Amino acid sequence: MKTSQRLARLEPRIKLVKRHLREWNDLLLHQKEVRRLTQEAANRQFAHIQLLDHMDARMTILELKTRQAVRFAQVVERQIQERKQMKVRHQQEEAELENVLNTM
């Protein structure tokens, strides 16, 4: 295979990999921000509870921590699913590109 043909086949792969890397970066930054905002919301709720009566505050904090743990677990699970879906989509795109390049 000539060098020009190799380069012609390599260029689409490089573009695809660059796009995939940008998508992964965007997804991970977004997921990090979601986790940060979730934690900040929980911290604000805990700050308000400290103003309550001591016994009421303990029960309320326990309830909030339980709800926060469930909410955070749901966020993490959704993010895991998003990453799996992106990985599958990227694998499909790579396979499609490989098929197109093989028919050239």
C-alpha cells in the first residue's frame, strides 16, 4: 500500500479518535459538575438543620444523609450507564469506519 493511501486511511481514524476524546472529556467534566452540585445541595441542607433543636437535628440529619446517599447512588448509576452507552456507540462508529475503509 502506498504512503498516500495509508495517510488517506489514517486521517478519518484520527478525526474519529479526536472526536471521541472530546466527547469523553465533555461527558466526564459534566458528570464531575453534577456530582459537585449534588454535594453542594446536600451541604446547604445540612447547614440549615444545624439551627434546629439538638434531638430533631440528629433525626433530620440522619434522614437527609440517607436520602443524599440514595440520590448520589442514583446519580452515579446514571453516569455509569451514560459511559457504557458512549463506549458502545464509539465502538460501533469505529467498526463502521473500518468497514468503510476496507471497501476503499
